[in-house]
Amino acid sequence: MQIEDNIPVPPSKTEAKYPFKNMTVGQSVFFPDEPDGSASRPSVAARVYAHREDDGSKFTARSIDGGVRIWRIA
């Protein structure tokens, strides 16, 4: 194997699973059949997204009948 420098990483071909990038403050999205609140996968994904993007975005999640709803609050 040969080690190489300055080879750019190609863009990802996968689409985002969750719509957090497209959400504006005040918008929300419902995820049916998810466990309670902050323990749900979408809730964790929203926190990771906000941390990774470091753009000041913040999300909050609440258990709603039959799933979890996530709001963008900042």
C-alpha cells in the first residue's frame, strides 16, 4: 500500500435521514412509533446535528401520542 497526500474526499452520496438541515425556527417534525422524548433516535440525531453544524441551531423534543415531535427552537 502506498500512502498518498492531498487526495480530496468525495462528497457523500447518501441523503440525510432526518430533515434538520431544512428546518427553520418554529418548524417541527413528527416521528411516529419512537420511544419517549430525549431517548429517541431522532432526538439524539437532532442534538448531534446541532453540535456538528455549530450554527447556533437548537432543538427540543416531546413525547406526543404515538411518537416524538421535534421542534427547532433556535
